[in-house]
Amino acid sequence: MYKPKNNSASKKLTKKNNNSQRLLRSIENDDEIETIEGKVIDALPDAHFRVDTKAGDKIAYLGGRMRVNKIRILVGDKVTLQLDEYGGKSRVIRRH
């Protein structure tokens, strides 16, 4: 019995469109994220840091791109933090 082949190209195309739409949504959401600058005052285990900011001390962890690119953070470095919406740990996204 003859079975027509699945048109995998059209499936890939729709999957690619879904991924690009998801990427656009994430880029739009990045504009709403609040950032703050501070100074690292203590290095904690597992790439966590205590950062002194204008709003007080914050616990922050190293962001994914900084881990992948092996960016080193030392005590005394000025960093930019991406604040968590719910008041949890912040993410270090840039070292100055």
C-alpha cells in the first residue's frame, strides 16, 4: 500500500517560525526587566555573590552567558544585576 511521505520541510518551517516568534517575545520582554548596578563585596560558593547596591545588599548568581564565556568576577568588581520580579536572587549579567 502506498503511503505518501510526510512533508518534513513544512513541519520544520512551522517549527522554525514558532521558535522565531518565541525569540521575539523574549526580546520584547527584556525591555521590561529592571537592572541595577552594584559592587561585589563577597564571593560565595557555586558562583554566587553578595553585591552592594543602592537598595542594599543582594545575593546574585552568575548569568548563563557569563558562565559559558568563563567571565571571572572578583571581589570589588562593578557589575550590572538583572533583578528578579519576585524578589529572589538577582542575576549578574555584566562586569564593568
